[in-house]
Amino acid sequence: MQFTLTDPVLTRQHARGLVELARKADDYGLHSIGVGDTGFRLNEAASRVTLLALGTTRTYVGMRPTNPWTRDPQITAAFLATIDAMTEGRAFMEIATGDSAVRSVGRRPSTRARLEEYVTCVRGLLATGHGHFEGREIQVFGDQRPPVRISVGAEGPRMLELAGGIADAVSIGTGLMADVVAWSLEHVRRGAQLRGREPADVEPWFTVRSVLDADRDTAHNRVRPSLASILHHSMRGGADGRLVPERHQEAVREYVRHYTLADHQRPDGANEGLMERLGLTGFALDRWGLAGNAGDWIERIEALQNAGVRRMWLANRGSLTQLEEALRIFGEQVLPRVR
């Protein structure tokens, strides 16, 4: 299991709490814990990852995800080298084409070619001190570093294939339904084979928009802004060929056309309301969601395991207090049943 924090507040008290939260994740045996790299909306990710590193002894820590626009490759490489040294080899980087982070600085999501060039450059800088990006040569000085685990976030067939071709792991955001899971894994396998790689060398992790709460209705209400987000950026390239049921296809297209970036993941915002009006809330919850109490989680995770999901990124929103309680319930009541 991997755990993503999306609580944007960072005060001195919050910083101490973040270190403690990382300690608890470490104690429960989570594979990874990360924070999103979305500038001012989630505060500076490098600072937050450093706090996570201070609280862990076994768990991987990193950004989830960053993008190929807002950080120069040498800055990313230096950050990864620092965190990897602090954690004795437990740094990771997840990278995707970018959504709110890049749109907020006036950019469009990255092309696949740019993302691959960025990953190649970061790896080269860590391994040899040399890399190329945007037609320029980059050289850094200092000791060579061991490889850092790099994951690619993918929500469409061509990104899934690229991830299979270049990444150590892939975070699959296409959905959790059995047919979508099989379709996604096949594209990852195909991408690996096209690059002459063994498909088994690429770990597939499925992104799950999740809220765990003792009260089921509270969990369902809290997960909706996150579902509204992934419904948009998973479908912004079009609903065709994405295994969207025909009855939802036109509503999905309308949703993407009218999505409000300013309300990205905002509770009770325009996007959550639009998703509800178009009758897409249930579809989004079934496809990407995991929300409810401990019993609901156990039942849903067991069903996902039967559908072929073996590794999950749990993307959780809420205050630090809510995240602490969710992690406690997860670690004590859910994880022992589904590990």
C-alpha cells in the first residue's frame, strides 16, 4: 500500500504532525508515502517530503506526482539525491504530464516526448552528472548517485505504454473496474515489450481516490472533490477508447468541457456540483473510489484483489487530524486483513 497526503496546511504544529504521521505509516509497514507537487495549493512539496523523510526508517518517500514543467531537471535531481541520502535509498519520484500545477502557471500538460526526455535527463544527472533537456546540455558536479525509483502516472493507453517502456513503476489512474484493470495492465505490458523490457520489471500501482472514516456517509461526501478531479484529468483526452459505458459518454464529454480549474478539488465547488448534475458521481466512485468505514474498505479491497489489483496508491484528503485517524483505522483494522 502507498499513501498520498493532500492536506495543504503547513504550520509549525502541522510540520511536527507530518513527521509523526510518517512515523505511524512507517510503523504500519506502508510501502510509500508521498505528497503532491502543486505549488501554493499544497505548499512547497520539497519541504513536506523532507519532513516525511525525517519520520521514516523503512517507507519510501517522495513527490506524487511532479511534472516536467515546474522544476528544472537539475533541481529535481539534486532534491532526489538529497532525500535518497537522508533515507539511505528510499527516495522516489513520480512524474505525470501535469494538471492544475502546470495550468496554474499558464502551461498545457506535457507531451509524452517531453516527459520521457525529462526522466532520461534526471536519471543521467544522478548517474553521471550529465544530461540533455530542451536542446541544452546540463552538467552537475559532485559524487555520482545510485538510481532513484521513478514512477510514471498514466491515465490513457499511450501513457500506459510509455510507462511500461521507461519507468520502474506505473501509477495507473484509469480506474478499478475489472475490465479497465485488465486493459490497463495489457497496455503496460505492451509498452515494456516494445522497448525490449521484461513486463515484470515494471510494478503496476493503481491510483485510488479514498477516504476512510468511521461514518460511511461522511467518507462518501469527503471523497467527492477528489473524484471530480480524477474524472476530469483521466478523461480530458476524450472518453472514446477508455471503456466508458455508452450511457455516460456524452455526460463525461460535457463534464470535461465545463470543468472549472479554479475549483479543482474544492469541497462543494462547481465541479462537484457539475458531476452530480450530470449523474456521474456514482460512476466516478465505482471507477476510482474507495470510501467508507473499515468494513467497507475491507470488502472493496478484497473485490479489487479479485479484479487483479495487487498494489494501490491511496490518495487521501483531509485535515491532519482526519488523516491521522484514517491512518490509525487503516493500520489497525484494514491492513491486517488485506495485506
